[in-house]
Amino acid sequence: MYRKGKLYFRYGTMGSAKTALLLTTAYNFDERHMDYICMKPVVDTRENANVIRSRIGIERECQWIYNNTNLYEYAAELYRRDGRLVDWFLIDEAQFLTAAQVDQLSRVVDDFGSNVICYGLRTDFKTNLFEGSRRLFEIADTIDEIKSTCNCGHKTIVNARIDASGNIVVEGQQVEIGGNDRYIAVCRKCWRNKRIEQSKRSILPLEFDEEGNAHLPDTI
């Protein structure tokens, strides 16, 4: 029987309930006795066990995806070994997939008729696309934004990295795993204004003597 699947990308900022939606979908599949597998890139090391866990406290076991995992071969091996064509693959933290792995998932859809739903971030803390997200935007059949709201009321766009003092960080490696202690989701305007405010605070005031020479004030 011909099976026609789709490759979905559902993206949002941190705290937009992406993982909760994945876990809710898995729960609904259980209720309907549907065949599915939950998977997650191993780069997210916040959990010691192979689980997908939401911030609201629900969790589910998953299969690790390593950087060298061939996801097409993984699906093909399930078919060779068990005669099983998985109906649904639910992928958490899809931004950490390689472009090659996204292409492999597209082949799983096209060759096996499986459905693949990828949940992840669009951009990093510098507002640059992740590799996996970029490729999903390029080839996914369906792209949906999971929206959330900034404190100011606008839609969140930026996954801002912060330091221990709550200041926005703009330098560093693209991948640094963390939760609310390291990241806040904000709109573009608030992200820009916060950086401008920090820049002003970092400029030390100067005083000038009678000859016009600049020096730091004695109170600093």
C-alpha cells in the first residue's frame, strides 16, 4: 500500500512549549495505539538518561541521535529487522541535527512514507540560523511557528543568552546548553534596547583638565 508522509518543522523560541507539544503528541499517539518513535540529538546533555523532558515536568524515553547517526539507515534497519515502517518520528531539539541528517529524514519520508515532525529553535543567541534549522526551512513540507510572548507584549524572536547578572551575552560558542539561568526569549526590540543600555553602562565617564586632557574621575 502506498504511504505518503510529510516532513514537518515546528519552531519557536525557548520556553514556547515546543517539547511539551511533542510530548502531548506522543501521548495522543499512545491513546490511539499509533506507531511512533521519539528521538533527540545527544548534544543536549542536560539529562543523564535518554529522555525528553519538558519544563512543565512531563517526560518520555527517547532514542539518542549522535552526530554520526544515519537516520535513513536507522529507519531502514527497523524495516529489515522487524518489518516495521514507523508511522511517525518525533524529533526534539532538531536545530542540533546536521544538514545531512535532515536530508536523511526527508528520504525516510519519501521512501518509507513515514511522517517526521521536527521541533526546534530557529536561531541561536546571535540570531543566526542553526544548521539543522536552516536545512529544515529549505526542504520541509510544512513549517509552523510556535509563538510565545515577550514581557513587553510582542512576539518573541530572539533566544538571548545571559550571564549570571542577567546581562545579554553576544560572544561565545553557538552551542551552550542551559535553561532559564542562561537564556531568555525576547522580542527583537527588547533585545536591541537591552544591548544599547548595556553598552551605555560600559562607557566610563571622562573628566577634562584645564589643558583639555581627558582622565577618569577620582570617584571611579
